[in-house]
Amino acid sequence: MSLAVTDLTYAFGTKTALDHVSFSVAPGQFCALLGPNGAGKSTLFNLLTRLYTTRGGRIEIAGHDMGRTPRQALARMGVVFQSQTLDLDLTVMQNLRYFAALQGTSGAEATRRCEDAMDRLDIADRAGQRARDLNGGHRRRLELARALLHDPAVLLLDEPTVGLDAASRAALVAHVHDLAATRNLTVLWATHLTDEVLQGDRLVILHQGRILADGIAGEIAGDRGLQETFLALTGERAA
Amino acid sequence: MSNALPARAWATALGAIVRREAYRFWQQRARLLSALVRPLVWLLVFAAGFRAALGLSIIPPYETYITYETYIVPGLCGMILLFNGMQSSLSLVYDREMGSMRLLLTAPLPRWWLLFAKLVAGTAISVIQAYAFLAVAAGFGIAMPWYGYILVLPALVITGLMLGALGLALSSTVKQLENFAGVMNFVIFPCFFLSTALYPLWRMAESSRLLRDICAVNPFSHGVELIRFALYGQINWASLGWSLLAFAVFGAAAVWGYDPARGMVRRKG
């Protein structure tokens, strides 16, 4: 498995944010982590990216134990955070080169990787443009290009479509699905929007720190459809 | 890329972090101007006004009577390092609030190294500003021996690292950007005024033994004395030791403060 979470538990004081969460994702699989606000998705992402650590449970990324060999695990992971993490005063190319350097890559190799990443996300014509001057969709594309720069085995995206218009959102969902299929990339996509999940996707539904469902989206949804099923499972009503 | 990054990669990341800081500084050139205005006001207005009131005896490293302006130059270099150290930390709190701190802390490098790289970057900017101030002061006729300008470099670096580490440690305890202003007021002003930056220890002892003792243990005093002696080609070993010790303590506190097991980023960012 490329991504394996075993018996993960985390609490903020007396409030349990994650309660014995376990799931795994195979290479090339797109896994949607679906949960309403406050389900524990962001806490899980903070643990997966080692912004938090816990002794309750185990995380494995591409065969590396996050607790024992965190740097090896982080090196195999690309992340698109929910909040924007671009340096707005740097150009597209400078943002990519800065990240490449944080991954230990410089010189001609860094240039090649940055150019490849921009080509893949179709932002090469904006290489010299400051991140501040990009629209929301292009900023997200840049963040995705950056997350793929070091050829990770696992790609984590924490609600990456927040703030995007419908067209940009659909394009991003399609592109990341394509990445999983064509590059054998393991994807964990956190969202609270059911229309971002395709029928054939692997789906983990998280609610109040617990996994309520784990399987193929189409099978979990059944005849009721994913939206209805999700609302029924989480006990929430449609607005 | 299945193994941890080699040592060369550590240097690559350090270089990138320093370059990024330098680039931001270059883009905010007004920062250099404001960093110079503050000490120059002290030097050209405050010191001129107090020259008559504050008589100074001959104390090491000085071998003759000096003007008050000459006396406070090392303290004002320290002031630049102190303000810049806090400003760098302020930018860390900002980065944390804005989320860009996550990018840095998820790099596959030891966290202490990433923090050290931020510290080196901030110190490099501080030292440039201190040299700019020394050049302007020399332009106003307050000059040091020529060799002092070379020998002061390691003293500025050590003091800059020490004060930057203090700011880094403080930034790990601050939840929100707005709270940082309060911390600065409670740190910068006591640090500066309860030190040897503006008056020597014996002067302070004349008014209060307690205040003199506080000044004597204030790490900022030792940073200032390290700079003062270096400007005259001498090493104040006690100040060097205190400054290095304070750097180690503040640095350890910063690493502890940013330890993921403590969930520093859980507050935000």
C-alpha cells in the first residue's frame, strides 16, 4: 500500500478529533476522504504531513513509517493544502524553484523539473508572472504543479477546490483523477462536496473522528446516490 | 528519492531560504530606510542632547575619552539586530497565520535545520542593516578604527543569531499576529533600556544596584559589549560566552516551541 493509516487517534485536550481511524490506499488509486466540516479531515492531514505527531496509531507513506523515518516519508509525499501556501511576491518559476530547493534539488535539474511541472499544468506561459497576479484557478494549478515537482508517490489534497469557480473545480477534479490513472499516483482528496467523487473512486467517509464507510463510492452510494447516502450517514439534512 | 536527503540538499535548502529572505528585503527597500532612521534619530538627536548630561569615564575597550555618540554606536547596532530579529519572527507568525509556514515545515529536512535556516536568513539581513548604519554614522564623523569594521562581523553575526533565536522562540508561543505587538513591547524595550546600549554599567549602578544587576545579566548587554569590543579589535570573552550560551538556550527553546509533538501549528497555519 502507498498510504496506510492504522488505528490513528488524536485528541485536543479532552476532545477526540480522530478515534481509531484505519484505512489504506493502493498505488494509482484515487481515494476521496469525504466528511462534513469538523469531521477530523484537517486533523488527519496535519498528522499525515507531520505538522502534528501522535503516539496513537501509525502512518506509512510509500513504505516509510512517519513516526520512525519522517523525512523519508515526507520526501515521497506531495501536498496541496487547503489554505494557500504560495509566496505571492515571487513569480511562478520562483515559487517552484523555492520548493525544489526545499526538496534538495537545484541547478539544471531544478529548472528541468520546474519547466516540466509548468508544462503539465499548462502554466508555462505564466512562468514570469507574480503569484499575486494569478487568478484562483491558476494559483491552485501552480500549487498542484509544485506538489508534483519532486515526483511523489502519494499526493494529498486538503479541500483543494475551496474558492474555485465551477469550471476550475471540474477541471481540477478531472486532472487529478487523470494523474492517478496515468502516473500510478496515490491520491487522497479531502472534501465535503459529494460531486467531486466519481462512482469508481475509493471512498472513505469520516464523521466526528470516526470512519463511517470505506469502499467504492458507487457501491456505498447504492440506489440513493452519494449525496443522500452521505447525509443519511452523517445525520445531516440538506440545506 | 527513497532515502533521506543528502547533506548537499541541506545546503541547497539553506541557500534558498536565505535568497528568499534577501529577495523579500530587496522588494521592501523601505525596510532598510526605516531600520536606519530609528538608530540615526537616537544617534543624531538623542545622543547630541545628552552629550553634556552623560559624562563617561575611560572604560575598556576605550583608551581615551570618547563622545557619547561614539559610546552608543554599538548599542544602536544592537538595536538594529534586536528590532530586525523581532521583525523576522513577526514574519514567521504572519507566515503561520497565512499558511505558508506549512510548506517550510513539511520539507523533508530536520525541523531544527529549517528553523536555523530562517535564523541565518534573518541574521544576514540584520547584519547588512547594521553595516549600513555604521557607514552612515561614519559619514557623520563617528568612525571606528578601520580594522574594527572587519572584526565586528562575527560579533554582529553571533548577536544577530542570538536575538533572532529569541524572536523565533517567542514566535512559537504567539497565537495571533495581533498579540505579537504586545510581546515586542514587553521584550524590545526592556531588553534595550535595561542594557549597556545607552549607558555603562557603572552609570546604572549609581542610580540602582538592582537595575545594574539586571543590565549585567541581560543577554542583549553582552551582545552589545561583544560588538563594542570587536569594533576596537578586542574580544570580550565573558560577553562572547554569554551570547553563545543565550543563543543555545533561545535556539533550544525555539526548536522545542516548534516541535510537532507540541502541535505548534495546530493553533493555525
